[in-house]
Amino acid sequence: MEKNSKWITPFKKQCFVTIGVCLNMSGHGLVMGFSAILLPQLRRPDSVIPIDESSGSWIASILGFALVAGNFIAPTIMAKYGRRTANLVSIVPMLVGWFCIITATNIPLLLFARFLQGISMGMSATLGPVLIGEYTSPNNRGAFLTSISLTIAIGVLTVHTVGSYLPWQTAALVCACIVFVDLLIVIYSPESPSWLSDQGRYEESKRVFRWLRGDGEEEELKEMIEASIIIRESKDEANLSESFLKRMKANMAYFCITIQKKEFYKPIFIMMHVYTLGQWAGANILASYTTDIFHNVVGDGVNVALMIILLDIQRIISNSCAVYVIKKIKRRTMLFITVGINLFAFLSIAAYTYAKSHNLLPFDHPAIGIALIHIHMFSIATGTVPLPFIIAGELFPLEYRSLAGGISVLFLSSNLFITVKTVALLFKTVGIYGAYLLYFFVVGYCLVVAGLLLPETKDRTLQDIENEFRGRPLTVDELKSVQSLTSWKQHSKDRRCSSPII
């Protein structure tokens, strides 16, 4: 490690560990995009696994249902066994799921495989932004977090391209190979220095932190170590002085107070709406039902397979641009611009498809529908996909990061399931124009909430953002009181935590 330090810069090391996280996150794109090539092949008369509309919608949407299980599993492993261990564990069901798909001969096995992959996605959705946030420097964190959405887009392009020209079993094998490469990278990645510090492994934490960041961020390292020492001392004192029953009562009291803290409930409330916005903005709908959307908006007179590949390429280009732009533009500005374009795309596609279905257009051409879909994808690739992960990686306080991340990602899971499961039903009952109007109103509401409550997080330390939610920074004595799991009595007496809701 020391010998290579001259030519392997801290930035390159941060790139390496980020690749391990992002390849895991690319599983989202591989799995969501797989539906778009799997379902049309299963609908063919010669399919080895015949499906109907209902079973097809379950194959596409069961991921969202399974994500909930992954949301609950990840925080426990992250807190107790480490971020790297949680990353490794999350890869296993994804890999097993792909091999189940390769060997599948019936719908139940396909559903089981997709459920396993959904669990993996739920774990990585909670873990990914947190791990990148703890691995990387504040100046580069936004770009690294944006790379999550870039790798998701690459995953979608990969599976759409392979699946357009090869059988779905072969496409699944290619996806399994990608996941295996990710497994090797994560095995050789270090543990998060924040978690090591929280466990009292200070020397190891310092070594990993300096390996990742170099020697230019000693102040952040010092603050992290000092805070961890205070936290552990207060916990140790409480554990020695109180019985198990008293500690249980104190933990319950602590939890009741915690959920009233501004630095706990505000980030969760914001991320509930940001994740909802991200799902209803249409990324997973476009990835899972790409063929159906092109048929509804453009018609049957185009090469749909080519159109899908071109759309995925545009998504990657837009994501790549976002990686650069996000370093220059504030988060809130980026959110309003990209979601504004997204809302425009929803309204335009709704109006266009309504007029087209009712023969109200004085002139029509496939290029109009294609352009509208590309505008919609541009808004998704540059904003509604990357921004939720960026904001999640910067918003949650260290003390509650695992718990708060797990709670807020529940809304990602539930909304993913709802949006993907209801696509076929909405298109059939109210048409694509009715569905897109519904998406417009949901996304618009979430944007208003985020605009009112979301603070600017660009180029700010995680501690600074936490202090803004709290309203002020904590003193050493206050930090002891806040972090101790058995500090309820002292908290009641001194009122040292942030004020709860009145």
C-alpha cells in the first residue's frame, strides 16, 4: 500500500472503492432493464415459459415488494458488521438470482429469482450512497454519487443491447458475470473509516482514512475520531452503571426522543418525498416497459430495438454530463431545472398521445414521439435518478444514518412496486396520457415539498449539514448526551438535545 502511494493517488483509490459500490448499484439497471427484454420474449408463442398480462406485471414489479426486505436487512448488517460486509452480503442474492433465471423453466422460479434480486437492490439502495459518502472527499462526493446513476444507466444499456439480439438466458449469464466482477472488487476494498471509528478501531480508521483521502483532510479525521471516542465513553459508562432492564427502558426512551429530533425526522421526511419523486418520474417505467411506451407514443413503424438502444445511449451521455455539471451547479438548482423538464415531458407526452389517439393532430411524424421520449429520458438521467442518491449520501447524520436510510428507502421500494405494477393497468384503463398526468401531479407535489424543506448540501461537510437540521452545532457535553443510548435521564433534566416538535 505504501509502495504504490506515489502513483496511486487518493482520488484513484476513491475511484476504485466507488467502482465496487457502483457496480453493485448497476444491478438495479440490469434487473430493471431485464424486464424489457424478458417479457416480450416470454409472450412469444414458442416461449418455454408462457405468461399472461398478470404474471408479466408480477415478474416486472415484484422487485419493489422485495426491496422492503432488503431495506430492513441492510441497516442491521451495516451497523453491526460493517459497510463492506453489508456490500458483500448484498451481492450474494443478486448472483444467485441470475443463476436461477438462467436455469428457470417456470414462472415461480422466475419470481423467486426476481425476489432475491429485489432484496439485493433494497440492500444496495440503502448502502450505496452511505458508503460512497463515507469513502470520498466532500469536493468529489457529488460526482462520485452521480456515478451511481451512470452505472445504473450502463446496466440498462447493457441488458437491453444483449437482450435485443440474444436469448434472455444468455443475457442473464452476461449479467451474472458482471456481478461476479463486482464481488472481486468489493473483496479487495477497505472497510469504511467512519464505521471503524465508531467501533473503537481508531488506528485502523486513521490508516484507511489516510489511504483513501491522503493527508489533506486531517481536520475531518480528527473531528470524527474525537466524536467517536466521546460516544463510546458515554456508552461504556452507561453499560457499567445500569442493569440490562434499565438499559432497555432507557433505549426505548431514547428512541422516543430520537424520533422527535429535527436532525432525525427532517432528513427522513425530505428523502421520503425525494425518493417518491425519483420513482414516479418514470425511470423504472421506461426501463421495464420500454417497448410498450415506444409502441404507445411512436407507433409500430419504427425499429423499436434500435430506438431502445439509442435511448439508453442518450441516457449514458446525459448521466456523464451530469457527473460534470453536478460539480458546478447547486443541488437545489439542479433539482428544479431537471424536474421542471421532467414535468414538461409528462405534460407534452400526455397531450401528444391524447391528440394522436383522438385524431386531433394536424401533422404527425414518428420523430415527434421519439423526441418527447428522449426529452423525458434526459430529465431522468440528469436529475431524477442521480439526485436522490446524491442527496441521500449527504443528508443523514452519522448517528442515525443506517436507521434513517433504511426508513426513507422504504418509500423508494414501495413506490417502485406501485409504479411498475400499475403501468399495464393504467395504460389499459386511462391510456398513457392519463397515466402520465397522474405522474405529473405526484412529481409536482414532491418537488414543492423538497423545494420548501431541502437545504443546499453542495460542498458542505456532513457535520455542517447535520448542524443545520439541528439548528446549531453540539458542544462536547451535548454530544455525550445525544449519543449515549442511556442518557434519557440527563436529557430530561438538561434539555441538551435539539427541540422536538411542539
